[in-house]
Amino acid sequence: MSQPSRASLGSAFLRGRDSTPGPESPNGSPVMGMPSQELLRSLAEVKGQAQFLLYLADQIEDSLEQLAHEADSSHGAFLCKVLGMYSSQLESKHQGLGDKIAETCQEVYVTVREYDLV
């Protein structure tokens, strides 16, 4: 029997956390050491952007394979334009993902520090 992947466990964790608010202290703020809703949203956004990057990479790979076997020059030119568009999207999304990962890592660090202080 196979073990569930870390990604599927993380997705289940995030889905469960998004639907119910976490424990709160008497003043209404999240309990120290618990991941904030903002952190969980950031992690979900990073995962979504990463999945989109994988999709773009797959599309580029498929288009390159089609281009290698294309006999029609006009369709080949079209594939080249599509590849340019995919490549441009991949580059811009990659830059945004790096920034979001850095922000999310900082939020994780703050959450861990709060937990250590509890």
C-alpha cells in the first residue's frame, strides 16, 4: 500500500484550515504558534503558482515536440509564436514566485519563533 504524498497531505491540511478558523485567544487574535490564515493563504498561493509553472513547462515541452515533427512551415511559425508566449509567461511567473516564496518563508519563520516563545 502506498503512502500519501507530502503534497496531498499539505493540500488536505490547507483545505481543512481554510474552512474553519483556528483557535483564538480571549482578545480574538490567533493563538501563538498557530499558522495564521495569511500564512495558509500564502502557502496556497505558492502552490498554485508552482502548479501553473509546471503546466507552462509541460506546454513548452509538448509544443517543442510538435515543432520537431512539424512539416508545415506556417504551423511551425505558429508554434514558434506560442513557444515565445509560453516562455515569456514562464519567466514572469518564475520571478513572481520567487518573491512570494521569500515572503512566505519569512511568515513561517515568524510563526516558528512565536511557537518557540510559547
